[in-house]
Amino acid sequence: MTEEAILKGCLKNNAAAQRELYNKYSAKMLSVCYRFGHNREDAEDMLQEGFIKVFSQIHTFENRGSFEGWIRRIMVHTCINILKKNKKFNESVDIIHATGVQVREETVPSIIQAKQVVECIRLLPIGYRTVLNLYAIEGYSHREISQMLDIEESTSRSQYTRAKAMLEDVLIRKRILQKPKQNIEWIAAGNRR
């Protein structure tokens, strides 16, 4: 089934088209939700709620940009809304936990596997993890993040800086970063919009 046929079918609430859409994008979108959720079950709940929104809002897709990108934005916003509703984003870490780690200026070798990095990101406190995901991976600006999370833009910037420092510490402790002179700036490379 082509993407156009899937869209037309979903607009008519055709169950086969909806199933096809879900099968085509669910694995990619689960990985998005996984980065925000506390565990796999949370991610799966976020995914289900996200797809409910996709199906109920599919009439608003205007064929501008990619359909996958439209679905991804819905998933990210669904994840954020669930975190806010459950007040999980309000869990914070004292600044003392982020001190003592300096962000370094060289590049990380390409041998680091994305899966290892995602697992390390998931170890971060939810507030740090959320801002890091939104800024470095999803490509939102600090202004957009501040609006999404109902926080100050400066808070988004400081959470991101602390998240990078804490992530670097985790990567070093897990021996994913081998040299102390490496940096995690590569995470945001190419994701700015």
C-alpha cells in the first residue's frame, strides 16, 4: 500500500489502512517514545496514545513536509504531555549532581554505538533527559522547549548544559568514552532546524 493510499484510507477510518500505517511507523515511533519513557511499558503507552492522536488528527495533515515527520512531532508532543500530566518532568536533580564534570572540546570517535548512547541518556534524570532529547535529538530550539515544558528559556539552556555534562560523566564511567578529552557535542550535530 502506498503512503497516499494509506492516508486516503485513514481519512475514511479504514481499519486496514490504519493497521498499515501503524505497522509502517510503529517501530520508529517506539524508539522516539522510548527515549522519553521511564521504561518500555511507558514507551508503549506513549506510542498507543500517540497513534490515537495521529488517527484522530490525520485530517489536519496538509502534505507539507514529510508524513513521518508529522507523525514524529505528534509522538514527541504526546510524550511531553504525558510526562507533564504525570508530573514526571518536575522530578529534578540538584545542581550538585552536575558539578565536577567539564564538557570537553574534542570529538567522540565514531565507534560509539547509538544504542549505548540512548541507554546512557535514559539514565539521566527525566528533566535533563527530556531537554537533551528535545534539543539535541529532535532539533527543537530552547525557545520551543520552554514553551512545550512551561519553563524559562534559560532553564532549558541550563538543563541542556547539565544534561550534557552528566551524560559525558555516564559515558566515561561506562567506558564508552575512552579518553577524558572527548566531547559529546556530536549529539546535536545536524539536528538544528
